[in-house]
Amino acid sequence: MLLCATLLASLVLAAPAAAQRPNVVTIMTDDQTVESLRVMPKVKRLLADEGTTFRRSFVSFPVCCPSRATFLTGQYPHNHFVEGLEPPWGGYVNLDTSSYLPGWLRRAGYNTIHLGKFLNGYGTQNLDQTEVPFGWTDWQGSVDPSTYRYYGYTLNENGVLRTYGEDEDPAFYQTDFYGRRASELIERYAAKRRPFFLSLNFVAPHHGGGVADEEEESSLKLPVVAPRHSGAFAGDPLPSDPTYNEPDVSDKPSNIQRRAPLTTAQDTDIRRAYQRRLGALLAVDDAVERVVNTLERSGELENTLIVFTSDNGFFHGEHRVPFGKLLPYEPSIQVPLILRGPGVPKGRRRGQLVENIDVAPTILDAANATGDPILPSDGRSLFPLLRDRGLEWGRDLLIAARGGAVRYWGLRTYRYLYVEYATGEIELYDLDFDPYEEHSVHADPRYSRVVRVLGARLAELRTCEGEFCSATPRLRLRVQPSTCARRALRTRLRGRDAQFLEEASYRVGRRVVARALRRSRAANRRIPLRTVDPGERFRLRVRARLIDGRVVTLDRRLRTCRPGQRRGKRPPASRRALR
């Protein structure tokens, strides 16, 4: 650790001045569903309305510790080796903290601050509870097992342990305390020359208790709500979902088939937990407002990238799962993701598929932090998607998990969820027709080709690393004529994956000018140019969808012929020089 600290100090001293780089504030909740955002009006007003929301945001391993390790590395769990909550497969001690996000940002000239929950096992799996993980300028991490106490929690404050709220004073309700402390940290570091990175991690709405009632609360999976919000959602029903207490699970794998239908008592507990979880989020909403107001008051709001997300989703009785996450279904793997700040469009929603592997590269992109010490990311920066709502990378998202008797690997595309279990069982959901994942069609002969294609894709991605994890379909767009055209273009989609083409749309500028289905030879189309003036430059964009549910856009920058110019010929050199 001493050697690492010495190396980091030398790197920071050598870092260039970065006064113009944006600050970064990440706000992470614990086990929050997308549906629950409806009770957070301040997040909507201050973040969503002033930034961009990704509607299809997922996590690769829907359990706290692996997901948070992915957030800190931009890597899938099979590459960062945190595949559970405890050793030997997971936990804090399995993360290599010598090369991850805070260290990279410090090397780039940032002050790095952490407040709240870190990785499962911090304070219990490491022998020294006063250990400050590598890479952090200012460390305010909660120590397990107190992390999940809403009162009586212990923070390691740069090597000094302090416990707050042992007498359950409402002033020290954990979420409120973190909000106040975050505000103090922002004010302190906004006054410094270097930009800052603040990682603010709430436990809410995860279940937990205080000092006295921790065991009882955990048994019912209930969080503690701030006193001012007590009973705020006492009358709210559960969200309407046809898979709640799913009547027929014969299409599901054995780990679901073994689950008995939910009882009346369980139904009551689930509803009570749901209401309490919503109530716990109200204090998070207040803390977000405090953070944004402090950034504004300090003059840093317009130069700060804010990322709001969760480590995973949560079940409330869907598919007979009363509580928890881990499983590959939508309530577990889908999470909120909202960005606000420089380069982020205001009041927009994006529909592209994104995953938690993309958060670290997005932050590094915003910070302009590059260099050899940074590990190869399995994800991509989201800024290209923020700039272009129609851009599609053509990748599928890898999901995987292990926990208890459940072990699986899967793919999430626009159209399909495909899962293979260690038991040999598989699932396939056609989300176009079955968005709630009620009926697995893996045994339907009409989907036999889809199963083969997705199985082959999964075999490729299970051990992927770096850019290969985000590989695009092997498709090429050929255009004739390639230099200038008059009334029409002839296009051809070629490449190894052209055989899997299902449909394509052709857009000239902002107008869709042609569509094609696989059976009508979508790979070879004539594209009219009636809306393009002579000599005008334009973009041809082809949006191709493959039978495995992947979607990719292929672009070509072209120009129509000038009057008197021969088709397919470049203008004379003298005319080119004048343009």
C-alpha cells in the first residue's frame, strides 16, 4: 500500500492543470427500480428535465458488489473478478484497487472523494477497518456491517472511525446526513484549483434498520423511512404487472418452478416493503436537491457532470420472487440512468441499449482522462449517443450472475432476452410480443434459428474483453455511385452478418425514404434522392435490424451531382480547391 501511495502521489504531482475539465458527481442508490423514479420530483426537475434519461439502461450482474465493481472499472465481472458478495468469488477484497476509476481520475488531475457505501465486505473482509482504499483524495466510506443501518452507522473518515446516530436522532438519519456531508465536501473542493470527482452512495432504498431493530427490519426486508416521510405511501398499491405471483411458471427454469405461489401473508409483506422503499427514496430526493443547490451556489453546476443511477433493480413479487434481485428478468437488471451536465442535451430521453459498463468510460471521456495505465474498457462512452439519438452501435448486452444455486449467462438485445443456466436450461423471451417475460419461447420451433444465433453470440461474449465486448455486427454498406449521384443510389449490405438481416430502413437526411424486409432483399436497395438538391451534401443512414435483435446504424456522407457533372466522377481539381 505504501508503494501504491507513493506512485499515486508522483502521478498526481505530474498531472497537468485541468481547470477547464468538468467536475463529476455520481449519485448511486441501492436496489432502486425504474418505476420508483415517479416519487422523486426533485430528481425529475433538477436532473431529468435538465439532462438526458436513458430508458433502456441495464446492469451486467444484478447484485450490489459486482455491479459496483463494474461501475468503478468499466469491465464485466469476468474481467474484474468480483462475481459475488463474499470470497472466494466476490467481495471488496477481490477488486484490484490499484487500477480503477478514482486512481485514473487522480492521475488526470482530479480530487477524488467517496461518501457512503462502497463494496460489500469493506470493513469486514479487510483486516484493518481504518484502511483507506487506493485512489481517493478524501475517503468517507461506511464500514460493514454498519453500512445498512439507517441509524448507528460508522464511517471511516480518512482513517478515523466515527459512528453517527446511535441514539436514533432524526438529524442523523443516514440519507440526510450523507446529503449534508456531500454539500460540505462540494463547498470544500469547489474552492480548490483542481476539478473534483464525488462518488455519493446511498443505502436507500435497500432494507436495513437502526441499532436496536436491525434484525427485525432485515427479516421483513424493510428500509427505515425518515420520520418526516413516515406513512407517505401507506395506501399505494403494488405496480400493475401481469407476472406478479405468476400463475404458470412451467416455461421457467427449475429455480423458478420450485417457488410456490405467494401467500396472502407474503402479499402483505411485499406491499408493505414496496411502500417503505418508496418512502426511503424521498430523503434521497431531498439530498439530490441539496447537492444541486450547493453546486449552483458554489458556481460549479454548469461545469459538473452529474450521473444518477442504481446498482441493480429489485423484485416485488414478479415471477413469484417476493424480494431480491440476481435473476435475469427486467425488474432485476433494469436501472435508472440520468445524466446532466456539459455536453448532455436538456430534457431528452434516449432509447438506445446501454449498460453499467458504459458509465466509467463516459466519466473518463468527460474528464479527458486517457493513458496506458487505464485498463481496456468493455463499455463505451455515452457521449456519441447523447449527441445523436438515432445512432445505434449494434451490440448486445451481456448479463451474468452466480448466487446460491443459480448460475447463468445471458444476452439482452432490443428484441430478446436469452439466458443459459449452468443446469443446461435455457430461456428466450421475445420482448416485442412479451415485454413482461411471461412466456419463454425457447422450445418453439419458430424460434429455433434465433436460439442458435443467440447461443453462438453468447459463446463469443462470455469471455470477451475490451473492444470485443462492444463489437458491431459484421455489416458493410456499399453505395453506387460513391462520389456523386443524380436521382437515386444503389445500396448493398455486405458482410458475414448480412445473412441475419431482418429489416432495414433508409434515411436521407431526416427523411425515411425506403424500408425493406429480409424477404424483399433488404440487402440490395435502390434509394431515391428526390428531396436532395443538385450539388447538395447529405448523409445516408441505414438502420439495420438482425434476427438476433441487434440494431446497428451505418452512415455514408455523400453528395448529389452538380449541374453538368458526370455521375460518379469527381469535379476537376480546380473546382475542388474552390470548395
